[in-house]
Amino acid sequence: MTLPDFLLKDFIASEYRTISIDNLYVGVVSGTNNRIVYKQIFDTPHYIFVKSKINVDYDYNESNQNTSYKAYSDNNAHACSEDNFIELITKIKDQDYDWQNSPILVFKHWSKLIPFNRWYVADGFHRLAILAALNKRNIKVHTLKYKLNIFQRFLKRVKNI
């Protein structure tokens, strides 16, 4: 498995496993301070957007800055456009989630070890939001491991201070 370039510096690919969606957390850029807050996918603009596209009766308020995917993507350069997101929704609905060729990549956060069953999504927020909106409960993911152990990472961080 080849990792995206932005993950190559810190991680190596490990193994495929199935994880409950309740144990997967995503880092969402929050507010004007650009702080990353880890949440379950159900509490993100991604999920709310997908849910509104799959279920036309689902209440979606485009003007709410906290739940609007448009506002989120406008403020985050790495987020895909609404049009590309809709294409991905349609593809996964029609063809299912291709976990072998485009897996959701997860890792254990070295500074957030408890609870033990929690995993953090490094890549695949949009795919996870779609799977959640489609009521998938167990998600096939590819786990990542840090290249450096916890002590090496700590020393590296201390040297950079």
C-alpha cells in the first residue's frame, strides 16, 4: 500500500482491520484559531452534508457556520469542493466503498492513548462521512504505525522547541 505524500514522513502502513465507527475520530479545524478538535464523524460538517444529500428530508442549514460544509471547505484548503464531494457520495452509493484501493487510513495518536480502542483518521474523512451516512457501523480501514517510537518522537519534539 502506498501512502499519500503528506503521511510518508511520519508513518508506515501496517495492516487492514475492521473498526467500529464509534471508535474512529477525525481532526476538524475549529473556528478562527485553526485548532484541531477530534470528534466522531457524526459531529462534523462532512457528515451533515452527506446526510442531506442522501436524505432530502434531513435538515441542513447552509448558513450555519458550524455545520455548513461549504463554510468548512472555504476555510480549509485541503477539503474537497462540494461538487467533488457529491461525486464521491454518488460513487460510493453506487459502487460501494473500495477499501482495498482507497482505504481510510487510521493511527493511534501518541499523546491520546486512552481510551485504548480509539483510532484517529489520517486520510479518508469524506469517505468515512459517506459510510456513516449510509449507516455502516463497522469500517474496514488500513492502520498506520509511526516510524519513530514514542520516546524518539518526544525527543524530536523537545529539540524543535
